Amino acid sequence: MSNLDPEERKQLQLERLQSTLNRAFRNVPFHRNRLQEKGLEPSCIGSVDDLALLPFMERKHLGEHYPYGLFAVPLRDIVRIHSAPGTTSNPTVSGYTRQDMLFWRQMTANALEISGVTSQDILQINLDFGLANWGRDYKDSAEIIGAGVIPSTTLSLDKQLMVLRDYKTSVLITTPSMASELADHMLKSEVNPAKLSLTTLILVGEHVDHSFRELIEKQLHVKTWLHYGLSEVPGPAIAFECSEHVGLHVNEEYFLAEIIDPQNGRVVGAGRAGELVLTTLTTRAFPLIRFRTGDRARFVREICPCGQSLSRIEWLGRRTDDMLNIRGVKVHQQQILLQIKRALGFVPDHYHISKQQQGLKNLLEVWIFVDDTLFSDEIKALESVVKRVGSILHENLGVPVTIRLKEKDSFGRE
């Protein structure tokens, strides 16, 4: 982790914040207009504490400026483009310069090293395609350390288990949902985890509570580490656990973190829960300034026993909006409805959207009321509706989907 003392880090943050604001003000009309509406310009920010003067960014703004309206550099400087589900008909598109990617790989490599990953490890990545870009970032960062990497690929549980066993994987990076599925499959296959080389499980994408961690560590004979990330930036390791496992350290040389009251937008005191807000400090291509994540968190006030001075957050797992976290992919209800409209040509009058658990697998479940528009006495026609809606949702959101056609009277009873 960083060896800067708090004052040195605060000065570095201020310099990087001012550089980010100047670039955004100069090159991105969205940021310039919003600052000018408040009578502000970058020179008004003379300290990190002045950040609260700036307006918030929200996910809807990313879709409204699709695809490149929030880029702060010319397209010729972009070396990678990412896309993620948005909150409108448009996905969110983010871009990264070569320098952005170098910073991110080093940041993620540092988080891996704090998780105990070394050049002696064989690291396996198992993520849904909705988090494919995170898999690339972890691969690149692990290679910086010198670890042997088995990149993320879509494999059956049998194949994943075969790779774990035969390739002598010592570190597995995956979501809590997929870790649960793997543990259950190992039990059913009568595979003894003690005979595997696996010692470290890095969990990403979803919040986990203490009871889950105790169970998965017992089932797989591993030590778990939690990383926090966002889809709107390359992804993983914005915050990460140290060896004490008491909160997640924020990569403060790359991000400024705030906790606000989601109702009034005011910064709350240390130790109080609220919504996590992030500002990028080193991202040249796609700066996020006071971006509302929707994730509930709180700052941990006590100094970490590990001795590091990086701020820590407790990730609380709940949301301040109606987004669903499905296997690490955040899905907004409005985006779901837009895809349903794309499949059917209209939004049903009655529907129900929820996150469900099927066995150990989290998925998106959508109920659609069958009215005169959808009704058919041919089973094949109804099956075709289910298949079409499920396919479009899965393709565009990157999460497992179950579609159920329901009679109107069943709504409110189940």
C-alpha cells in the first residue's frame, strides 16, 4: 500500500483533483456547463474539502451523453472502450488512455499483493461475461506481479473444477455467487478441498456478510478477501481489504471518497452510514466528478491495525436506488423495462422485477402479466415470447434471466 503520510497524500490528492477539474472543464461541455451554472470554475477548489461545492454526477448522465460526450481526450488517445448497462436506452460507455490503463493495472496489482498474491501463485479468474472487463484487468495486474494467470473463460462447473485441480490453482478470483456454486458442486462431486492447491479466494462484484465468509472459507479451505469496484471505471480494486479484514482501504491516490446523506446530498460525519460518492483523480479520458455510486457505506473511524493510513469504508451491501446487483452486474429497473419494450414492442401494464436465488445461483426474474395483447392459445407462441424476452435481456444486461408469464390474478399473491 501507499507509504505516503496523510499530509503528503492530501497534497497529492489536491494536485490531482485540480488537474482533473481543469481537464474536465476545458474539454467536456457537460462539466463546464454544470460548474458555470453554480458560478464555479476549477480555481475555486483550493482544498480537498472544497469538493462538496461541486455538483454530483449520476448514472443517467452517462447514458444522456452516449457514446463519447463525457470523454476528456480525443478518440485517437483512447486505447480501450468499455460498455455497461445504463439507466436509459443507451449503455454507459467509458474510455481509457494508455496512461489510465497503466495506473489501473498498478493499482489493482497493489491490491492483489495486499491479498497475498505473489509470483509463486497460479491465479484463476472465473467471472460472468458481464464482468469480462474486470477479468482482463485482473489478468493484466497479476501478470505485473509475475503470477501465472488462467484468464477468465466461460466454463462449466466441471471444467472449472478440473482446472482448479489439475492446474494447481492457488488463487481464485470470482463473485460470491459463483464461489457458492463451485463449493456446492465440489460437495456433490465428493471432491476434497484439502487436496486442492487453492488457498486464497478474492471475492468481487457483490457484498458478502460475515456468515457467508465463514461458510465459504470452511467449505473451500481458503482465506477470503473482498474487493470493491464499479462498472463505470475499469472496475476492480477501488477499495480492498488488508490482512486485518476490518473494512476496505480506499485507493486514495486514485480516488476521493465521500459519504453523503442520499436524501439531501450533504456529507455525513465519520462513522455515519450513507451513499458512497467517488471522484477519479488520475483518469484522463473519462473523469468522474462526485459520482453517486448508489452503494451504502460508512467510513471506519478507527486507525487500521495494519498501520496503513488509507481511509477505510465498511461496504454495507444495500443500495440507495432501485438497482439490482446480479452476480456483480448492476442492473437498473428502467433498463430492464427498455429491453422488454424492445422485445415486445411495448411495456406491459403489469410486471414484477426481482432478484431471485435458484439453488445457489442469483438471477434476474421478470413476471409479465398476460393480457389480450400477449395471450395466445398456442403454447409455442407463449414459449416464443418467453424465449425472445429472456434472450434480449440476457444479451444486453449480461446476467442470467428467468421470464415467467403470469395471469393477472397471480400478481400480489406470490
